[in-house]
Amino acid sequence: MKEITNIRNIAIIAHVDHGKTTLVDQMLKQSGIFHQNQTVEERVMDNNDLEREKGITILAKNTAVFRGDIKINIVDTPGHADFSGEVERILKMVNGVILLVDAFEGPMPQTRFVLQKALEMNHKVIIVVNKIDRPDARPLDVALETIELLEELNAGEDQLNSPILYCSARKGIASTEPEIPGTDLSPLFDAIIDHIPAPMADPDQPLQLLVSSVDYNNFVGRIGIGRVDRGVIKPGQQVMIANYHDPDSSYPGKINTLFAIEGLNRVPVDAVQAGDIVCFCGIESINIGDTVCDPEHIEPIPFVKVGEPTVEMTFSVNDSPLAGTEGDYVTSRQIRERLFRETLKDVSLKVFETDNTDSFRVLGRGEMHLAILIETMRREGYEFSVSPPKALFKEIDGKTYEPMERLHIDVPEEYYHFVAEKMGKRKGQLLDIMPSGKRMKAEYLIPARGLFGYRNEFLTDTCGEGIMGSVFAEYQEYKGKITNRESGSLVAWESGVAVTYGLFNAQERGRLFIKPGTKVYEGMIVGMNPKHEDVSVNVCKKKQMTNMRASGADESLRLVPPVELSLEQCLEFMADDELLEVTPQNLRLRKKILSRTERLRMASREK
């Protein structure tokens, strides 16, 4: 094995919204990747519409910059805990990490999670305290908290002596001293070259490449992405595909085209040496975790075990009275094909068929993880229904265990008692609490199901000033019943079109979700009842047209503007006996049993 001195492979890891993608933007700009007068949009690495709308990175992406003769391969990783499966497998491709920490918030739950994974793989770390230009920044305290986190995670001596840089990703500056602002990102580039080790590889040995990511292109099919651990890979090369966890599944293949990563582009090349990151196509059934080997030396590389899913939902064919009127893909075959195709590039997602051919169990790492999948399918023209999210339980020694989340909250002091009260109702266990100026920082261990539907409540309780983040901690014994929702639903008892008169009478019962002219059907949820019970309402009811009751009098009826629920809010609102109908044009909440008579009959049987 020898050092490939002209290459560095790094990943940028951090909690959500701490500035990873913005920092990569500036690294690309300052390395001369773009032309002098080229128009470059912000967060250029977030090239997915959903990523831009939500302001988060969902998929890990590769880029590369040059610093002199040295090529720096950079992987921008997701910060949200629900997409941590992306981070886990990407770490296998790099030799070191840049740990980005917000200069005000400090280390957060996802910071701990991804850092622990990096330390387990013995990666070198560069600590970057970002957003030092914030008015409330406390860079020295945050740097100390990060070092304490490294000690807590049993970091090695080299990792505890990691270089610390103080940075403003938005301004594109970095410095070794918080009081002395830098002029550019040169200190960061220098730290990468000096501190991150060059990959150790042997280009003279037989080929070995671990596939850490898979992309898809309509013209060339599936594209494998990974680091060449040894040997050289070339177009036209005959290879064997092996898997560490399934050694008997090896099969032959041929590399058609090779691409090296330069900036935001993939450039066709004739060969890629050991130590570099490469994209290749030609092997249609390539999967994440597969090893591309020389046919004479089939030696699969151990693949990092990705964490298990903690949340499940049921995706079903839409069977409402409005089914098939808005979607392009509505059959169980089309939905099944799309779900299983998603598992090929998302190793954290699991899909299982059920006894019912129209339904599929979909397991993910959290509500956000599955919500992104739902929204992506919806934009592609799929129409289907989904059940409320449920935590995945385990049976161990005859006892039921459930997933627990480590929840970190940061709230103004005057609102903390609201949060503490809700935590008690949701079986949250206080682990640590610490005042920070006029704010309170607290850490809880809480059942994953206890967080369902809580985010909006949390923002309301803290007047939008609270910060919360969670990451999977462990499985513990079942904590007992939790009541997440204290409100009921307003349910339409007649099919038709909602009218002003019917909505005016219905709004006395609670907040409405629909406006006049909306198509409704029996069993569709049209609003929220503040009391903990469902109420049937007739939103299609029209005023009788007589001499005493003229139709023109409707103009005097004033309706309260309806609440327009987002996809995440719909998932949080759903009760166990409800479904969400998802179409490219609408999101409709409904009861599983649409008939009011049948629901009443079912309720009387249960009593």
C-alpha cells in the first residue's frame, strides 16, 4: 500500500441547517470551478426541487475541487436525522470529515450521531465553527463544547487534537482565531491538505471498489459511485460483482463508461487509479454495498451496517370515491414498482408486500424520511393513500421494546414550562438541563411515537423561537399509552361540493380545512374539532330557496379562512382510524371506513 499524495477525500457532516451546503458553494467558487462571469445560484449542490423548497439536503452528493495539484473530493451530506442512512454509507468513501457546528446552537443530536460514526471508522476530524458573524455567536464556548463531545465519544488522541477553524460560510471566510476574521477559505483548504491523510492504496493490485452510492440516468441506466480501494478501473473492463453479506451472489459484469468528478460535472475518462472516487455505468443491477472486483480475485469489502428503520407506514391503492381522477399512476403494480425502485438507492428504506395485494408496508428512519418519499411520488404523478406513521416495536424475551429518541431542545426561558408539561404527557425522560443566557437547553429521552405530531405544537408553545432536534438512541421497554392528539375531526356525511352555507354552519364546530367549491365525499375530513371526538357535518347543505330566504343573502355569511395543511401537518394530524389520500393535485384526509353508519356500527361493537 502506498500514499496517493495528490488526492484527499472528505465528507462535510453537521446537524441540519448548520451551513454545510453553503460552505461547499464557497469552496467551489474559491477554487476556480466557475467562470468569472458565470451566474451561480445559492446552494448549488441542492439540485433537487424538494431540497431547495425545504432548505435541507436530502441526498448526499459528490463534487471535487483542485488546490494546486491536489484534487479534493468533497461529499455534501444530509443533516436531518431521517436521512442519516445516507451519511453512514458515505463515510466509507472518505478518509476524513469536516465537522461543522453552528456558532450559536453548538453540537446538536445529529452532530453527535454522525461524529460517532466517523470516530468509529477512525477518520481524522477538522472542526469548523460556522456562522461566527451571527449577533448571538459564542464561538469559543461552542469550540469547547465540541471538544467535550469528542471526549465523551471516546475520540483518540489525534482526534482530540483536531484543528479548529472559525468560519462564515455565507461570506466565504475562515480563520484560526475567532477575533481575527479571515479573508477567504485558504485556512480551510490548508487544513484539509495538511491534516486529512491521503488515501492508502495500491494501483498494482487487482481491482477492488466498494459502491457507496447509486444514481440513475434515463439514458445509461444505473450509475455506481464509489472509491477505488486498489487497482485501476477502465472502460470495457470485465469484472465480478460481489457482496460481503451474501458471498454466494457474485455475478459477472462489464464496465461501459467511466466518469471522474470535477466540480459539478462528471467527465468521461479512460482510467481511474486507486484512491480516487469514480462513477461508472454498464452494470444494470449494481447495488449499494456491492464490491466491484477483478474476476480472478473476488474479495468483497465489508459494508457498514446501516441503522434499522424505526417508523412504518402503509402505502395503498387509493379507493376513495374520487380515486383515479387526478393521478397518472394509480394501480398497485405501478405503486409497487416505484416503491421497490426507491429501495435501490435508499438503503435506509425497506418495503414489504402484505396479505392485501393493494397495500405495502414501507419502513423508514422517521416521519420526514417517509414524507419526502410521499412528496416525490406525488410530484411524479402517483396517486395513493397512506396510513398514519407508527413506531416499529420489537419483541425481546417476551417483552415489547420500542425505539427511543434523544431529543435536544433550546427554548426561551419563559416557554420552557410548556415544553416540560408536554414532555411529561409524551413519556419524555429528562436527561440534562442547562440555562444558556435567557434560554434553556434540555435533553430528553422520549419514545419515537411520542414525537409524532409534536413539532407544530412545539413551535406554537415557544412562539416560533424554539429549536428542537432528535436522533435515534436505543430500544427500551414499552413505556405505555401516549395520547398524541387531543382534538377530533369534522367529517363530511354527504358527497357533493362544499357550499358557503354548509361551511358557515360547520365552522361553529371547529376549524375548517376546505373552502367553497371543494369536492367532498362521505367520510372525508373537512376540519378539526377542538373536543376529543369526531363530529359529522354537512358542508354541502344549501339554503332553501323561498320568498323568505333568498339565495343572495349568502353574501352576508362570513367564513373564517380555512387551515391549509402541508403534507407533514397532515401526517401529524391523522388518527389511527384515518388515512391520507395523496394525489398530484390534492391532499385529502379521510376516515378508513367512509360510511358514517358503518363507523357507528363498528364503534358499538368495540364497546
